[in-house]
Amino acid sequence: MDEPRNDGTGLGAVLEQATLAAHHAAFEYADQSCAPELATARAESWRLIHLLGALSDLATALAAYTGDCPQRHELRSDDDVEPSRHLAHASRGWAGLRHALEDAQRACREAYTALSHVQLLPGSSSLRK
């Protein structure tokens, strides 16, 4: 299967940038010498809550688009399975993804709430030396 082309604009470019930024942040948090402050982690978890919600909305829209494909396009498949069966499988996948993203958003909200109860002591640094 061919990779989707990314011309540097639109949703594909944004998703690629978000993916790269998430990988970069994961490496930063893993390296204690350059890990962000607690307040930054809290703020980034808030942004992650919103990103997960937006991704859930995208999965919902993709499910609706997938369901409408037979009415919008003449379809064929590259194997001996009816296109409608492939579309049904894709729709189940989108629904599963949406539920998983909602669970992830809920878990992230719980982490954010827990982090909101924790502050650094005045005058302390985030890294113990």
C-alpha cells in the first residue's frame, strides 16, 4: 500500500508535525538533564487532552466519510472481497479508535488533575543534583 503524499500543507502536514513534536517531547522527558519543569508538563498535558479530543473528532469524521463512500464513489477492491466489507471493517476500526482516544483523553485528564495538585517548593529546582 502506498504512503499518502504530503505536500507540506493541510492536515497531513499538521499531523506529521504533531508526530515529530510528540517524539521530540518524549525524548526530552526521558532525559532528566533537559526535562521541562513540572508546570510545563502540566501545561503540555492540558494541550494533549485537547489534541486527543480533536483526534477523536477526526476519527468520527473519517468514520462518517467511510460510511458515505458507496454513495459518493464507484468502488472496487484490489482483492476478491466486496468493497462494502472493506468499508465495514474500516468503520469498525474508526469506532475502535474513537473509543480508545476517548479513554486516552480521560486518562490524560486524570493525570492533568493529579499534576495540578503538585507544586515545587519555593526556591527548589526541578532536578535534584
